[in-house]
Amino acid sequence: MITQKIKNILTVAALAFAGQLSAAEGAAEKPNVMFIFADDQTYESIGAYGQLNIKTPNLDRLVNRGVSFTHTYNMGSRSAAVCVASRAMLNSGQFVHRADQGVKQYPHWSEIMKGAGYKTYITGKWHVNCPGKPRFDVLKDVRGSMPNQAAARYRRTFNPELYESEWLPWDKKHGGFWAGKTHWTQVVADNTLTFFEQVKNDDKPFFMYLAFNAPHDPRQAPKEYVDMYPLDSIKVPKNYLPEYPYANAICGKNLRDERLAPYPRTEYAVKRNRQEYYASITYMDHHIGRMLDALEASGKADNTYIIFTADHGLAAGHHGLMGKQSMYEHSMRPPFIVVGPGIKPNSKIDTPIYLQDAMATAIEIAGAEKPAHVEFKSLMPLIKGEKKVQYDRIYGSYQNTQRMILKDDWKLIFYPTAAKKMRLFNIKNDPAEMNDLIDNPEYATKIKELKSEFAELQQEMGDNLNVDKLGKPVTYKSHHKVDNPKPTSRRLDASVSASANTEGKHSPKTLVDGDYGTKYYHDNVTFPASFVFSLKGSSMAATTYTIVSANDMPERDPKSWELLGSNDGKKWTSLDKRTDEKFSSRHQARDFTIATSQSFSKYKLVVTESVKKSSGLQFAEIHLGTK
């Protein structure tokens, strides 16, 4: 480990030294790189492509000026936070199963660009699980994660008669993108304009990482942008379903993204979600236009490469799904456009790529040597016509519940935890992926070929999941090896309630055999925040409790708390008190002992502070046990 750290330090030093030499030789000749990054934007959501009735005049400008990569993919994720995995791959250059470690172990994209003589700048969303600040020269309004999601958004009924009385995307009282007075989308553009003004007379090349949170939910935009999309102008997707038959097995119906519309889905709910999605994209597009205009005004446009993409796509009603946790095209594919010197205007390249190829592409543009740890490939040979194929097969992965291989026009999806174990689609003949051919005997040979190819691909990716073995759906315990409390001899039913200060995302489970779990998330919680576990018609002597930390934002981890017990809900006995506790990793399970043999019918956890109170409170699980 120490040897590896020394190697990394030497690598960064060598890159920096090389950068100093190249800068001295003529930094002004190096092209600038402007990387514009959206969040949750699917490939079909650009007006120029003609797939949706959506207004994106400024993204259309990029399409008309550059090359569009029509089949761009994200590999997937090892956790529910697909955006975190995508960004770890993007900034480390490592494939999905190695990126979590790689982003901590190797020089980041920004450091490589700095070593090539570039001034590096970031504004907007970061969301990379790596110690310390993003490794850029200039940081401005960097966001650790998504905007706060008001509880009222999750409570929307999608009853047309109640629309005006529920959560509305332009209502600033709900915070989210409106937190801090100026919409976060505008903040990214404002900061970009300020940076251009600062560097317009600077000869040093720049690398800009401009990361919008839009169009990620809560999809908030000014009312005039929502009004651009009357509900009767919104069409439900061709592959719309009220309910995806394997939703529970592949991602879970209680997944945060899937709670953005009720089950079963309704056409009205899907249309409202898509209306707000389109409005968010068009509002972002407006500000991208401001950024492009500012680049032109700076005099640097002719020597600047622009790369536009997103961290992944989004279902938003396709196949009965709302999020991006699937192997379907709508969720895996973002748009990808490159504009710059020598690039053929309004051109298209159809060969499949990964969005993280942006990193290697920028490195080649910078004239730097791609480090050995970067596994993704530069797109410049494709752009220059020097080769036709980037990857001969595309890989997809989500936790231990989904796998995918795409080769030529054929996609084979594996669902190890579902009753239907595989799905087969021909995406050329069936781009909406509606005709599953897995049970058609005509394709038995094709399925066998794809399974063999996938086994090879798994080895390349470091993926050891046995897709043929029936497994259980991923849980925090199974995936992160959390010890289960020992069962008692009885089954107890329980309910959980929260104080008025904790009306956030609550996913209670049932107390079974002495083990009770709940998940909780809230952005604007007021401390102390209390959670009451009520046993229905019984009592138990809990001897342990377990807290499992959150998956992506350590600043929301509970830091200080007290556990109490009661039999009447009035008189409470303190059972354990903790201050300044720390969780060392995502989904870390920490067990705490309760030194009492007394039985209670109610237990209450009172959290007095999180690591950073202003960020809110989040935990993956809380358990009461009778070990």
C-alpha cells in the first residue's frame, strides 16, 4: 500500500513536471477543453434528434456544429446511486468494478490535465466518493450531491384535481434547486461566465468541468418553462407500462427514484414527470446558450473543444420504471456531442462507446500520454476516421441483480434474482425493447453465443457474479456482509413513527424474530430528530442495536444520539447514549450494546446531530436485535 502511494505521488509529480515543460514550450497552442455534464439526461432528449417534442435550441447548436455519438453507454453501478459510479469511472478512468477504489488510488482527470499544462476549473455537481475536495485549481459552488428533495414531492398523489395544491416545480418554498435564492442551473452558467471573463486575456489553456445537477429530480424550473409543455402535448413512451413485472427483483419498488410516481403507474403521473423533465432540460439549455455565447465573446471558441454528455439516461416512464437502475437503452444511454477544431459539423458516429471515454479524449486533445491506469479510450481515432469500432461489445451491471451484454444489434440481459432470468432484444429491429425473444427457440444459438461472450467480458471487468445461480435480491446486509441479529423464538409486529421534525423518506419494515429495520433520509431535518419503534401488543428486551451508514453522503451520517425505552410512551428510560461517533465507510454496520434485560413495548432513537447538520440526516438501516 505504501509502495503504491509512493508510485502515485511520483506519477502526479511527473505529470506536473511534464506539464511545466510543455507549458514553457507554448501553452497558447494547446486547445482548451470545456466539458459540460448533465445529470440524468437520456439520449432521446435533444430536439435536433427528432425523437421527442422537446425544445433544446442551444444543444441543437452543438449538434449542428459537431459530431454526435448516437450509442453512448454508462456501464452501470455497484450501488443504487448510479451517478456516483458514473462519476467515479469518469474521474478515475477505471471500469465500474474498479472505479470505487481507483478514484481513491490514482490521479484524477483534472490532475492529468493540470500535469499537461492546463488551468483546471470546476463548478456544479461532484458526487465522487473520495476524501478531500475535488482536485482542481479553481472550485466554485461545488455540490456534493443532488439538491434537497422535499418530502412533499414524494407525497404527490398525481390526482389531477389536486395538482395546484401539491408540490409544484416552480414553488421556491420547497428549496431543492431554489435553495440559496438562485436556481442551481443558473449558478453553473453564472460561474462559467465569470471564469471566461477572468481568462479572456490568459494564454494558459483551460480545462473546465461544468456539471449541472439538472435534469435530476426534483425537476424544478421557472413556471414559464413548464408552461412550454402543456400536458396534452406530452406523449407517454411507446413502451409505457403501469408496472414493470420484475421491478422488485431488479431494483425494488421502494427505490428512491421509483417513488417519484405511484404504483401502478398512470399515464397522468408519467406525463407530469416528463413535463417537468422537459422543462428542466429546456431551462438548462437556455443557460448552456449563455455559456456558449460567453465562450464566443471571450475570443477562445476557435481553439476550444466542447464535450457535452450526461452521467447516464433515465426511464421517466419507459417500461413502467422511473429511474436509471436498469439495463434498458433509455437508462444506460446519455447524449454525447463533441465540437471543436477539425470536427465535421452535423455528423454522427453510431459505433457504441462509453461516456467515460470523454476523459481519455480530453487527455489526447491536451497532447498528454494516457496513464496506464486509464481503461477507457480516446474518441479521437473515431472522429478522425482512423478506426470504425471502439468496443466490440458493451457491458452493463447493476448491483447483483442485473447484468447485460450488447454485441452488434443484440442485447442479452440477465436477472439473477428474478423469476425470468434473461431477456433478449434486437435493438436495431426493436429499439423500444418491447419484443423479448428469450423464449424463441430460433435464437437459442445466439443466446449461447452471447452467454459465452459475456463470461469473457466478466473476466475483463473483474465481475465474479454467477448469473446462472438463483440468488436473493441485493440488500445492505448481503451486499456489505452485515451480520444478522440472532433470531428469537417469536415473531413480533412493529410500526415506526417519526417526530414532526423527521418527515423525510421513511421505509419501515416489519419486526420479524427480534430484528427491526428502517431506512431514513431527510435534507431539512430539525434536530433532535426522534424515531419511535412501537411493538404491537407485545414487548421485547432488545440487547443490541445496529446502525448502517448511508451510501453516498458521509456528512449526513448520524454523529450523536440516544436510545430510550418505554412501556407507556410517556416515561422513557435511557438505554445507550453516544457522542461524536464516526462511520469509516459507506454502508458500514456498527453494533452497539444495550446493557439491560428490561423489556419495552416502545423504543426511541433520538439523533441530536449528524456529521454536518446543514446537510441533513441519512442512514441506510437501523436494527433492534436480541442477540
